[in-house]
Amino acid sequence: MKSVSTSRALGFGAVVTVLLAGLFPVRVAAQEESRESDPASALSAALSAACRANETQFANYLTADNAAAFRALPQEQRAAFLKRFSLADGPGKPLFSSDPQNHTVLRCVAGEGTAEFRFGDVRTRENLAFIPVSVVDAQQTEFGLVRENGGWRLLSLGLVLLDIPQLSKQWAEGDLAAREDSAVATLHQLAEAIRTYRDAYGKLPDTLAQLGPAPKGEISPDQASLVDEHLAVGSAGDYQFRYRIVSPAGQDDPAFELVATPDDYGKAGRRSFLLDAAGKVHGADRHGGLATADDPLISDAQDN
């Protein structure tokens, strides 16, 4: 199974220093006491709950203030937080083993891949605990945990105190920006497919559908197999794409424009985009409406 993408990482790295917190509920008092006194077990429990997308248990590993803030988040943001913490794209199954030094190895097996966390030696300093963790295909960061009400609770992320609402907002903004960037990349992809069609058939396609898949050995002007079935109907990711043939002033040959609008404004993206007849991309927050050539220029493409 493929390893999880680094784009979903909270910042775990080849070797990550972790300050641990959080203790999950257990059925037997002796087990609970063991986990209260063992930071490695606490970290395992926190990662396991995140892997399973168990919001209720995960909240138990946060400080009181952050636990309240986490529970107050919209469900979608809580789910996204757990995905980033576990480096999984959805609910998964935690699998435990040990390395030759008897350190914990936790694998979160989810539908889109597997994240593997390898613990190192635990170091404790009064009410703080430090555990180095190696994570495949991720960047380096630090987690801080503090002893609170008899259990270990997550305290910090990197050098910044863990602020659940602010982190969720930052991650949501980052995801939105990534979707907007993807929409711009798709505009360029569509534009290149249209140019290829024009070079092959001596004219522009009438619709995006003509760029779509064809049966094997049956490529034609009506099914040119230049884009997949989703782009052929103007849909990709969280954006909708439209194509139109234009006749710029002073030019004899027709040109084309492409526009992209978010499926769900504010969630899928804020900006709408236009790739103009000169192959340049404009973008602005149009509240879900169409972008125009009067909008700011955000990137350049090759002349069509």
C-alpha cells in the first residue's frame, strides 16, 4: 500500500521530537493507570484514536481548553484535524508492533495509504515528556504535551502552543488555496488539450466533450481522447469549467477562453478564474460568479 502524501502531514519528519499528552479511556483501572504513567502508551492511544477518526476519544488527549474548542468545531473541521494528525485520508485501522529495541511501531492503514510512526526512547522532564518519532515521507516538527489532571495532554505544535480553532482555520485556508491552485493548473491542462486538438484537426473543438475519451482505436474529431471523462463534461476537483470560442478584435482566426468557478463558493474555493484568448489567467473573488478579463492577472501561460 502506498505511503501517505506529505501534503497531509502536520509536519512529522524523518525524526520528530514529540512532547506527549492525552490518555484514552480504558475499561480496566490498571490499564488506565499504566497509560497515565506511560507517555509512549498515551501517544499510541492518541494516534490510534486519530487513525480511527474517533473524535470523542481524541478530544480526551487535549488540554481542557483545546478539548472544548475541538468539540465546538464543525464536524468537517474536526474530521480534517484528525486526518492531518494521523496523516490519513480517512478512517483507518491502527496496527501495532515493536522494533528490535522494543519501541512502539504504529501503522495507520487507511484507504488511500499507510502512515508509519516509529517511536524512539522516551525522555521525561517533570510534567513534560519527549519522544522522538520517525514518520515516513513527512517533514519535521515537534509536539508538546503537558501533564494535566493526572493525564498527558497535547500542548503545542512545533514552537507554537496548540490552538485548535486557529490551526483548523489555517489548514482550511491552506486546503482552499490548494484547490484554487489545482483549478488554475486544470485551466492550463484544458488549454493545452484544445491547442493539441486544433493542431491535429485544423479547427477548435465545438465543445469540451469532443476532447473526451474514445473507444480503443477510434479516436476522431468527436472523441479525441485528450482529457478524461470528468474534464470532458467540465468538472474537475471542486471546480466547474466552461469553454467558449471567441473572435478577438483584429484577429482573423478564432481563439478560445476558459473559465473556472467553484462548485461550493467559500468551501471549494473563493476565486473564479479566466484563461483569456492570449493564454493568460485572471482571477478574483466573484462570490461564485464568472471571472472576467478585467480581473487581476495571476499567471501566464504559453500563447495559444
